[in-house]
Amino acid sequence: MKDSIFVKTGYDPETVVQDGNRFLLANGYLGIRGTVEEADSSALPAVNLAGLYDRYENRWREPVNAPMGLFAKLILNDRPMAIGETEPASHTLSIDFRQGVFSRETDFGAVVLYSERIASLMAPHLLAAKLSLHFRERGEAVLTTGISTDLWDLNGPHLNDYRYRTGETLLCESVTGELRIPVAVAQTASADFPAVETFRVTDKGVFRDLRFSVSEGETVTVSIFSAVYTGQDVPSPAESAAVLCNRAKASGYSLCLQAHTGAWDEVWKRCGVDLDGDASAALALTASQYYLNSIAPRHAGNLSIPARGLSGQTYKGAVFWDSEIFLFPMFVYTQPEIAASLLRYRIETLPGARKKAREYGYRGAFYAWESQEGGAEGCTDFNVVDVFTHRPVRTYFRDKQIHISGDIAYALWEYWRITGDPALLLEGGAEVILECARFYLSRANLHLDSDLIDFADVIGPDEYHERVTNNAFTNRIIRYCWENALRLPEIFSEEPERFSKLLDRLDYHADWSRLKNAVERLSNPRVRNGVTEQFQGYFDLEDASLETVRTRLCDPREYWGGDHGVAGSTQIIKQADVITLIALFPEDFTDEAVAANWAYYEPRTEHGSSLSACMYALTACRIGRQDLAWKHFVNTASIDLNGGGKQWAGEIYIGGTHPAANGGAWMIAALGFAGLSVRDGTIVLRPHLPKEITKLCFPIELRGRRFQVTVTHETHSIEEI
Ligand code: IFM
């Protein structure tokens, strides 16, 4: 890992939102956006909490942002030294991805403000910062630090009944509106200079003011510690927050920093990819790996990762198929305990999936398209707002994107196939697969004349075409789910009676005998000139080019999909669909078929989702077209560093970091460029290194052993480490 620091100079109000994502610090429990200490809610600061949701009035349920405990603002000789209020002579933000440290240096002329902060990877409830102020002007200074409740919310406010405590440790306690879950933030500070300390409670939080005189050339520093706990974590969040804060203060910033960077060192040892040959691609990949690793639920064994990570409330903080198909691979090959956590979340939310199936009149498990705590469905029937009428648009992601259950069953099977560890399947995973298989049995359409099974009225990965029949991806993932349900007795081979008991408990015997029949009757997609038809009737749609379809837009933020969208009546697709099918089931396709599908679908793909490019890159590698893969790799790896990705779906803000692309970047490097796979428990490499890369080196962990994979254009190796 050579270059791991990203620096941005200059202050541009236009990029504050994207900078919040770019400079995000996170540790799985919380994410703190990369905003300056003095930011008010207009700069979208947030301490985004994993797994704590709330509904305000009848708006969308979304994750809660905690009060900001690292707030700090300087006034010198009655003039605010604050971004947005005072024009800086220079302003630099930087992030060290290797160490998980954000820093900022702003020269206001009269004072240069340097700050550094961490979201501790060692103590996930802890935030810590160190501020240095170098004065070029003598006079009177007031440094305010504290807990700001001037929060950014997309659909809030979520916190009520604020209660404050002043003193050496500041405390801000509140409860969420819907479920009355307590949230507590503590803050304490230690200054290396004498100051008069006073406290204030305002409508924007609780603060301590440090008043002190400064002389020209003087530098002072202050360390700030803040801790966040909720009623989901501990019985007395306020007490726990205060204790942690004071413990951190007693240790001091340097020790907190040391523990934090030590924890990051361990993460990089387990998964850091070294890419030689293109420094900017290498930095993008490091950034991408940082973004994904920083939101991994290391503190819990049963949480998953929301589609925009911990960068805010976008997509309702919900878990999508992104977790199983895009994030899971990096974790299963490098940190299997995190892959297991993602899946345990699904095992534990099976009751939610059963409930959703019942609500739609089906049996088995229909997982939430946008899963919140307990598997509650966060997706609404009206998930897009029309830019012209400002009315909600009926979308069908919630009810028709049925591949979600199969995606989960797929990852459960992959976990066993790759790690060789049956524990997850034995401890709830088999039940999930059986219940997903049962859902599909009850959702199938059996034609009485042909005895063929269709899946009608579905949405595949390409969300622009709604309510289609026999989406090739969906049907294949269903077939795999059914096949793997039938293979479950192999997993229980040492305890067959345990499996029979499971079937008894689920009252599954009749469904069990239906499964085999179902596999044989499931419709296969039409194939024309080697190209798999995305869904029945797709080839008959207007074959307009992407440019033509784009010119039909009346508003750049307009939604492309659905009944009125520009893409729906054409062959233009939002994201990889058949290509995702090929990436997941490579053995189904010959190299010629992969090439034919790639050539057909790529020009017809808008890549309107950050999940798209990586699938194209992976499949391009498979056919030795790493020249084609490279562009998609660079786009995927650099999406968050560049502030890329769509920011709007209709009138809905969808910005934030892109964990699926982050996982996708690792997949391209490891599974595509290095051609890594596991076959019957053996590691296989089939490298396709692009010319831009001279050497690729990365660790993997398989079945309790660690290996270093090295690939160059001349040679490749797997060495145990
Ligand atoms: O899961 C994806 C979906 O495939 C496309 N829209 C965004 C979702 C969250 O990333």
C-alpha cells in the first residue's frame, strides 16, 4: 500500500456535500461525515448510526444521525474563524486511508487552524480529535467546543426531549421519536493552555467556551473526545458515553490514535491490495477498500451494511442485495467473520421475510428489498418522486424484485462453498434457503398446458423495465435456490435426523417433493445469436441508442424507468442484468457466449447504478478483454474519490458512498485481474492483468490459512503466509 493519502485544496461550497462522503470516517458502528468542525446543518454534517432507525411523522423511516460531539468553533478578537463565514487564505482537507485519519488545515490569516480526527476502530463508540491553533495575531480568543444538535436529516427530525448536562463532561441525552430509544452523546476536552471555562446550553446543543489571551506566534492545542451510545447498545447510554469519554481523555489523543491506527494496520494486513503500475488507480483502489472496510460491522456478529454505508440517510440506511452480491465476496475471501455477519443478519431477519411473503399472499421467505432492523421493509410503493408533477411515482421494487431472496440463498451457499464451513447453513442458513425456495414455489406460475413454470410480473437487476416475465437473472437465481435446497442433505450428512427434524418443524415434506419437479419445469431464456434475452419480449423493444434515449429526457433529474420513463419501451437498461447473471454463473456460458452478450448489452447499458460497471469488468476479464475491463475498473474504484455516481433519482437524493462499487473494485482486482476462484476447496488463479498494471499483490484467507497472491505479466503465485 504505497500511496494512501488524498488531499483536496481550496474551499468550494459546491463540493461540500461530496466532500462529506469523500472524507468520511467510519468504524462500522458510526460514520462521521467529512465536514469541518464548525459546520452547521447546511453543510450536512452527520454522525450516522448503524442499525438505529426512526420514522418522523409519515415520512420514510431512516437511520438516526446522532448529535455531533466534535463541534468546535473559534472566535478571535470578535471575528469568527469559520468556513462559510470568513474567507480563508487557504483550506486543505485530507484523509489518510491507511490510518483512517481525517485532517484539515485552514489559514484564516490571523490564525491557522489544524485539526485531525478519528472514528476509533478500536473503540467504535469513540470519536476523538486534536485541534492546533497557530495565532498570527494577538488578542482575545474564544474556542467553543461541544455537542451540536444542529443536525442534518433527510426525513427528520428524529431526536426529541433533549436533556443536557454541563461540567467537565458534557452530556446530551435524547430519545428517538418513534420507538423512544435513548441516544446519548458525551463530550470532554483537554487544553494545553490556561483558559477560563464556561458552559452554555442553547437551542443548538451544549457547549463549553474556553476564553484565553493569545500572543502573536503562539500555538495552542486542545484534544476533544466524544462518545455515542444508544439504548440498543447498553442499558444506560449516558453513563457509558461519559465513562468512555473520560477514559479516552485520561489516555490522551495520541494513545487513542495509536490504538486506532494499530487496528487499521490489522485490517490492511488481511485485505490490502497492492497495485503497481498506475498510481492514481492504486490510490482509488485503496480509497475504495477503505470506504468498505470502514463500514464493516466488526463490533457485531449479526449486522449487514446499508447501500450507502454510514455516509448518511440515503436509501433509508437500508440493506439491499448489494450486501450479498457485491460486498460479500471481498469479505468472504479476506475476513470471513464479516461475511458471516452479513449473512447472520439475514438469518436473524427471517421472521421479517416470512411476514413480507405472507403480506403478499405467499409462503416462505420474501426478503425486504430495502431491509431495516428486524428485516422490516423500508421500500415504499412510491419510491421515486416525479420531477415534473412532484408527485410520488408508483414503483415496483418492493413487490416485484423477487430475486432478493435468491441472492441471499446464493451467498449462503457461496459461504459454504468457499470457506468449507457448514456452520452458517447448520445454524439457520439451511432454513433460510428452504424458506426462500418455498417462497418461489408459491410465487411460480405453472402453465397447465405446457407444464412450464414462468416467473411473471418481476423486476430484474435492470430496474428500468418493470413487471416483466422470465427475467433470465431472476429465473437462474431461483433455479439455484431450488437446486441448493435439494442439496442441503449433503450439508447435514453427519446428522441426517437433524435435517428431517428441520423439515418436520417447517412442515416442509410436501414442498420438498415439489422442488425437484419445479427445477425441471422452470423456463429458460431465449438465446439469439448467442445473446441471452434479458426477459421475455426484450428483443422486441425499440432498439434505440443510449444517446437517442438520453436526448428524449426533458429534465436531467428525470427518472428513466417505469411506465413513463424514457428507457422502459426501449432496450436501454439501467445496469448489468444478463451480465450479472454471467458473473454469478460463469459455468453456464462459453467464452463465445460471454463475448456475444458483452458486445450486445454494454452499449445498451446506461450504467445508471454503481453496481453495473464492476460486472462488465469482471466478465470482460473472463474473455481476456482486460482492455475493456480497465475503464470499468477505474470508474468503479474511483467513484467515491471522484464524488461520482448519480445524486438524484427523480427528486430523491441518492448520494453518499457506494459500498457495492467498493466491493466491486476488489472483485475486479482479485476475481477478474488475478482470476481468483476456489474450486473444490482449492485456490485457482487465471490472471488477466491489464497492461496498465505491472504487479498485483493481495492477501486472502481460506479455511483458516492465509495466503499472499502475486500476479505479474510473467508469473503468478499463491504463497502461504
Ligand atoms: O441495489 C441497488 C439497485 O440494484 C439499483 N439501485 C440502487 C440500489 C442500492 O444500491
